Amino acid sequence: MLDFNYVVRTDVRFGKGQIKSLPELVAKYNKDSLGLLGTINSNEHPNVLLVYGGGSIKKNGIYDDAIKGLEACKVIELNGIEPNPKIDKIREGAKLCKENNIDVVVAIGGGSVIDSSKMIAAGAFYEGDPWDMVLDSKKIGKVLPVIAILTISATGSECNKNAVISNMETNEKLGTSSKEFIPRAAICDPTYLFSLPAIQTAAGTADIMSHTFEQYFRKDTGAYLTQSFCESILKTCIKYCPVALREPDNYEARANLMWASTTALNSLMSCGTSGAWTCHPIEHELSAYYDITHGVGLAIITPRWMRYILNKDTVLKFAQYGHNVWNIRGEVDDIETLSKGELSIIANEAINRTEMFFEACGIPMTLTEIGIDESKIDLMAEDTIKYNDLSNAFVPLTKEDVSKILRMCL
């Protein structure tokens, strides 16, 4: 088991009605921002930048809840954050922070809004183009406090140090990170997920599962507990996504998916392990060139990647996944006693069930279905390797490997 550092920073307020915590949290973290700005804490009415996407939060009441919680603040709004958030909005938000002396950034949404808010909060102190901080995380310095109000279970951005931003002019979708990006607080109310469209619920679940797969399929280090955590998250998604799709207002399902989202990518699932991610870097190129829904792209890629890397060296891990998550050959206590042939049967069945699960949730399962042909496959494969070192992945991939996986997705 590898050495690791694990720091818990985000104040998570989980449950129905937790929006009531917003005034307290803004007041608390306003003090931090005043310290960052080097001023005396005399601002009893903080300047807040409220960042969100489209109009759905105004229809379902979340916006009104937030505005009520911010009634003691001067609120500047930045809306129109899109999926696969664009650098243009980051630039706009950073300018608003500087012009309005913003103290705290409040993000209402999922990963796109929260990632944008992290970059905007950093841009408040950066004099150059915010895209510089995407290209080079060392340029990230001070960051305004970010408070996240979560409206979708997917990215885990509410409790992690990552941000993924797109530049459509250059067809780049790149990740950057800083420990200063980690939100100071996250309000996680499962009832805020009741009005999610079915495809967002399904694609969000695929994203949660992909985050977990990326940390589960790694070279064995003896991190048994961490790997067991990963299996539990996967089982939770498999159990509760169909329930949430059938019964959108099922609190138990929404709560479990929301907590699965947060824990899947708050660093806990990688404690004691290491290795490069693979499906995410490949999908980022699909999104960069075609602006598709991230979770849909991951659902299409994942089972094909699994099939491509299944071999005599990886079969045991995939069989463990099939046995422990899907309960294939559940009557067997120790699958390591099985033959290679028996392990292969379990592994292939697990991959088949993974693909069938995504399909049953209503996710398109080929690139052709979402309007993508093979014309840019080699270019996307080249960019995947250009921006990512996959030599330390569970199974290392070359540009040729990535091209083959993408063609399997057509």
C-alpha cells in the first residue's frame, strides 16, 4: 500500500433543507477572502458572485432558495455556464470579480459550474489570461473562497481540487488543479436532484462510475480497503440509478447517488494507489472536438476500453470486479482458485453487464448514434497522447491503442 496524504477541507452540509446554511457559510468564508485581499474584516455585507447555468434553477426553486440565503449580500450574477465549460465565461467571470471586489463565489450547479467557479475565483487574482492557468497549474495562486450548491450527481467537483475547461478555438479540453481550488463548503440537498432530466441522471451516474473505474483498475498495491470502497460505490450506482430513473423523487436513491458522486472523487478512492487515468483523457478529446455530454462519452468508451485491455495479465482484476460488484459466481469464496478460463468467463460477463447497464439507463452506446464518425479519430488519439502520459496506466496506451479503442466505439 503506497504512502499518501489525505486532507479533508470541504465543509459538507448534506440533506434536505441544507440551503439554510448558506448565510452562515458565506459569512464564515468572507473572512477568509478578506484575509486574501489583505484588508480589514469590516465587510458585513459581502460581495458575492453567483455562478450558474441555464434557467432550470429558476424553475425548480433552487435559485430563489439561494437568493434568500444571500439577502444580506450584494449579488452579482454570471449565468450561461455550459456543459464542457468554456474559457470565455471564465474570462468574463474573472473580470466581474475584479470590477466588483468579489469576496465569495457561490456556484449553483454540477461540475461545469463548479469547475468554472474555481477558475473564476483564481482569475480574480491573476493578471494574465485565465487560460494560462489551465495550461500551467503553477500559475494558480490565491483563490477566492468557493461555496458549491450541488444540483447533479456526477463529477465530485464539490469536494476536489480539479477543474476541466474547454477552449473551442483550439479544440482543447484540459484539466488543471490546485489545492486552493477545493471548495470551502458544499451544500448537498438530494431533493435538488428530483427535477433532473433522465439523461442527466444516467450520464451523471456513468461519470461517477468512470471516476471509480479509473481508481479501481490500477496495479495491485495491497490497498484492499480503498479498492473495497470503490466496489461499494459501483454497487451503489448500479442499485440506485435505475430507481432514480423510475422514481425521480425517490430520496433514498438521490441521496445515495449524491454521496457516491462526492466520495468517488474527493481523493479517498485513490489512497494507497497510483496510476494514470485512461478513459477520461480519451473522452476529453471527444468533448473538445464535438462538445458532447461527458458522461455519455465515458459510457461509450469504458466497455470498449475494458475489452481492449482484457488479457492474461488483467483478467484476474476484471474477474474480481465481476465477482465483487456484479456477484458473478457469487457462490465462490475465492476466485483466485479458479482457472484462467473460468476467470475469463467472469471477466467478459462483467464487461457485458457494464455495457448493458449503461444502455438500459438510456445512454447511447455508439459514437455513430451521437453523430461522430471516424474522420477525426486519429487526430483525437494523437491529442490524447499529446496531453496525457498514459505510460503509467493500468495498461499503458499508445496513440495506436487509443485509435483502435475509438474505432471500437463507432
